Amino acid sequence: MGMFKEACESLSVIESYLGVKLQSLAIFALSVVGVAVLSTAVYWSVFGLKHWKNELNVAGTLMTAAATSPLAAGGQSGQYVCPVHGAVGLPRFNAAGAPLCPVGGEVMQFRCVTPPGATAAAFTGG
């Protein structure tokens, strides 16, 4: 009984702090979840589950395309960019080691985020 009383008191403190009834917040949260589930179900019915999985893989690749980390100290950090399609994800490398666009097969360029030898202004002396 004591734990239930403490939980109710905690909820009332949260309610007074936010200035909104918790019932209203719960309705809003359930509405957001419901819309997400409904829109996903409609997408699946129109395009199919296989297409959805492929789109998620492409989105994941796009999200990590700019996250290449330097291989060693003094290495470059940047992003591969296709001259035709732009930033479409990580390249596919051919036998010669050239980065090829995963969409059209064009040779991709590597754009560095920072020029070699650059240091952050916050860490420079002076």
C-alpha cells in the first residue's frame, strides 16, 4: 500500500511540475504510437515488407555514410560523394580499389571534412 501511495504522489508532483494532466500526455503518446503503427501498416500494404526492409537498409547506409573515421592518426575523415547522384551511401569498391556508386556505378569522390593538418581553433595556442 505504501508503494502505491508513493507512486500516486510522484505522479501528482509530475503533473503539477508540467502543468498538464498525465491523462492528456498518455493520450498524446498513444496517438503518436498509433499513427506510426498505422502509417507503417499502410506502407507495407502498398509497397510490401521486402521494399520496406530495403528502404531501411538504404536509410541506415545513408546515415552512416558520413561517419567514416580516420584509420590512423593524421588520417582523413569525410564522405564519399557520387558526381551524378550525390551522397548515396557507402561505395562498392571494384577489383582495382576504386570506389563505385552503389546506384549507378560511377566512380565516387572522397570529400574531406577537414583539410590535412588543420586543428580545431579551441585547441590552438595563443
